[in-house]
Amino acid sequence: MKLIVQIPALNERDTIATVIAGIPRRIPGISRVEVLIIDDGSSDDTAAVALRAGADHVVRHTANKGLATAYQTGIDTALRLGADVIVNTDADNQYPGDEIPRLVAPIVAGAADIVIGDRQVQSLEHFSPLKRALQKLGSSVVRWASETDVPDTVSGFRALSREAALRTFVTTDFSYTVENLIQAGKRRLTIQAVPIRTNYVERPSRLHRGNWNFIKRQAAIIARTYATYEPLKVFSYIAAAFFVPGVLLLGRAAYVFIGRRVTDLTADNVQALLVGSILVLMALITFLIGLLADRVGGVRRVQEEILYRVRTMQVDDEAWRRAMNARLDALEQHAPQSAVVGGPEAER
């Protein structure tokens, strides 16, 4: 079983060697461990330092494309390199490399498709009370949206089986963590969490510009991804927000109309009738949009299955080519001298 540890990196020459040195090369149940660096348009010599430190593969983006794109590039490259298990870790040395064996153990045992490292945020002393509260609230929202029980939903320290990696595809340009977790939950992949240690990172995050910027962008990803996988439910909630007050207003209009006939009431019901009718129509239109979106979602599910099968064929073809090249190299190395052009037998 082959494990590839992928490390997206942007201008991390000061820490990348430490991260690579901390990755264990012998793990129970794993026959080979390789390190893949995704250089996301670094302006320093991150790639060169990584190669000197022992990285097996380096993929470079010609310009900075963002963490989500770098993560997807790593997944695609690791699959082409024949990975059976993929671990994603950060280049800032936040996640200790010696936690990798515990992270991949459930996948090696066949008990999970995805394993996410739980940083146990509530016990991290360098997190402010506000950040811990926001992390707790955000993770609870993601757990609801993804129908999972992962404690630390934005942890980037995660392991994926080959099957889970083939079904992983990032569509956002900000962060992959939340989107992939919701995708995995909706696809009914088996997800586990493993408590891990973390190292303190002094420099500020390069992913976002403060807590509120992070919350705003992650909230948009949660809303968009959840609506993608549950369109009928989302539009039904919106329709209900129009339908309930609309029905109440129409009920008032009906009460006034009946009251006029029975007791000669002089109350006016035109405004209630007009606004209530508009709200009910808006609810009906919103619900119909949800039905259409749900049917589009059916087409999307077929497209995802096609994408999965195409990626599987590409990866299998790449594995077949590597196996054939290895066999040809072995045959050339063990071929008798007389079979080599120009050898003694050819001179006779």
C-alpha cells in the first residue's frame, strides 16, 4: 500500500525542510511513503529547498492559484503517482509528522474512507476565547450541513483513501476543507476523526485576512455547497418564509370578508388580500424553482459519476503504463548479452 503525503506550499522555505524531515518513512500497513510538494507560485526557493530536504515529487503552479486549487492539484497528481492513501498536511509545520501513522490507521484497517485530524480547538491555549467560540459555532453548522460528527471541520490535516480521493473535486477557489466535508457527507463516505497534537505557528494565516473575513467566505461556501446537494430543501425553507405570513394575511382577509357579511363590520381587507396573495405566489414560484434545481441536481449526480469513472480509468491507465515500463526495464536489465544488438552473437 503506497502513501503519498501532499504539502501545498507558498513561500515556505523556512519551514518546509522541517515538515519533510518530520514525515515518517516507515508506517505499519504502508509499504512505501512518498512526499509530494505543490508549489503554488512561490516567489522564493521553496521547491529547491524541498527537493534538497528529501521531497520525492514537486509540482509547480506558474502563479498563485490559491489553497483549494493547490489541494486539488495534489490529489490529482498523487492519484497519477499510484497512491492508495493520500495525506494532506500544511507547510507551516502546524501538524506534527509523527501523527500521520495514527491518522492513516483507520484507512489501512479498512474502517474509514476519510480521516480528519481533530486539533481539539477548545483546549488550544494560543486560540483566543473568541476564536474558540467561532470555531465551535462554525463546526456545528458544518456538521449539520454535512450530516457528520467531525469535531474540527476546518482541519487541513486529513487522510483519504484512493476511492475517496477519486470522488473528491474542489469547486471553490478559497478553501477545500468545508466543501469536501459536505461532499463526503452527502456521498455517504465513512468519515472518522482522530485527536492530534499541533505545533504553534507564529506567523498569521495566508489564507484569509482575519476571523471575520474567514467566517464570511466559509459561510458562503457552506451555503452554496449545501444548496448544491439539497436544493429542494433549501428552496422549501425559503418558500415557507413567504408562505406562512401570506397564509396568515389571507386568513385575516377571509375573516374580515366573512365578518362583513355576518355582523356588518367596516374593516378594510384590501391590503391583507393583496400582500397575502403576493407572498403566496412568491412562495409557489420559489418552490417551483426548488423543484427545477432538484432535477438539475439529478443531472449533476450523473455527471459526478461520469467524472469519477473517467478519473478511475485515467488513474488505472497510468498505473498500467508504469507497470509495463517497470517490466520493460527489468527485462532490459536481465536480458542475456547475446540478445543485445551489437553483442558477441550479433557479430558472428
